Amino acid sequence: QVQLAESGGGLVQAGGSLRLSCAVSGFTFSTSAMGWYRQAPGKQRELVAGISRIGSVVTNYADSVKGRFTISRDNAKNTVYLQMNSLKPEDTAVYYCNKLSNFASWGQGTQVTVSS
């Protein structure tokens, strides 16, 4: 059974930092390119950042997070991370992880709220 378990969200003031984690089970994590996505209230889910199978290629898809967010992975722990620095109120959203293609079932996500 596929499981994507996101954690690490919370309430933080603008300028603060959070580190999100996503523990994966049920598929071969090490052969899957992974991404972090977010969905803000009233908006469509968007891809924020992606990372290749062995972490050699990282892509920030959202211009708004370039230079502030860093995606990484630990294939030994079947976990993908998102380090978020210099957070802004517009980063407020539910954050999800998933494959970059051939999506697995979505997890519950983790809420990130940035206060001004």
C-alpha cells in the first residue's frame, strides 16, 4: 500500500524557516523522481520543486521559491525533504509530496501557515 506521510508544517512568522519531511512507502522510492507540491486556499495545486532519483538534478519550478526553498532526499530513509527559509505569507498552503510523474495516491499533506 502506497503511503506518503508529510510532516513538519506549522505556524511561523514571516522570515522564519521550516523543514518538511515526507516518508514514503509502498513503491520503490530510489527509482522515483520526487517533488513537493502545494495548494493554497482557492488555488490549484502547484509543483514547487523536484529532485531526480539520486538527487543529482534539482529543479525549482516555482519562481517564487527560488533561492529560499531547497529540496533534498535520503534514499536510505525513503524520505524527501523541503527546507524552507525566508518564508513569506504567500507561502501559506498545504504542502504535499509525490512523484513527478505517474502520481501515487496523495497523502494528507502538512499545513504551513506564515503570519505577517
